[in-house]
Amino acid sequence: MATGLVVLLEIAPGRRDEFVELARAHAQRSLALEEGRCLNFEVYVPVESETQVILVEKYVDDDALQAHWDSAHMAAYLARVSDLIVSRTRYRCQV
């Protein structure tokens, strides 16, 4: 069974465009570097809010998601976006 991850993010005021650019680059990197493990990675930007972003990710299984979290490119991404994120809620899902 595939593993999904939905992440609801609150971004610092005035910084959402910067975050979205970094998140979309991270999504593309994840799909390329984790081919066959990371099946989908979307960055959604709600029109009703100027500070929220939603990430929707799909992995082949729990091990693939864990490998994503443990990867060097994930660590680099988190180092770049940590100061932009006010809060984060993660939902690990069965797909």
C-alpha cells in the first residue's frame, strides 16, 4: 500500500512566494532523486490565504517516505525553509 503525506504549512507573512519557489524546487529534486520511490509531490497555494501552503506527497511505501525524510536533499531543504515556516501539521496517510 502506498504512503501519502499531506503537510499544512503556515508561512511567515510576506514570505510565501519565497517558500513556494523553494518547495517547488524541492519537489522536483525529490521526484528526480527518489525516482520509483517518490511517486508524486505537489505544492498547493490556497487562494483564500496569503500565508498557507499545502504539500501533497505520495511514496511507494513507508520505507520510501522515511528515506525521503533521512535524505541529504531533505536536510538541505529544511535548512533553507526553517525560518520561513511558522507552523506545520503533518498527516501520514494510507493511499
